[in-house]
Amino acid sequence: MSTSEQKLAVSEELAIPEELGSSQAKLVYLALLELGDATATELQQLLGLSKLTLLPILSELVADGLADYEQGTYVSR
């Protein structure tokens, strides 16, 4: 299997939503899927993103219905 075929297989398996345009948004989405739930601080520490970068991405995920925000924790859908 070629590298491009492997990338396509991984992409299809993970089913990353098309509306996630930036690589950072995709990273946050995948981290949240893997963890199941996490606080913004936990995601910040894990991913090395600033809160100024992370919080708008999390808001976007919630607005797009890809995550929920419950009692200070973001939960993957």
C-alpha cells in the first residue's frame, strides 16, 4: 500500500469532519475523540496550544455539534 493510500485509509477510518479547516482544529478534535472528555487546561497541556488558540477551536467544535461542554469539561460526540 502506498503512502497516499495509507493516509486515505487513516483519514476515512478517523472520519475527520470536512468543516475542520485548520490542522490545529483537527488536532484538538482528534485529541478529544481519543480522550473522550477533557478540560481546556488538560488539552492545553497535552497539545501545547495556548488558550487563545484552543478556546475558539473548542467553541467551534461545540457550535458544529462535534463536542459538548458540560460542567467545565469538553466531551466528544
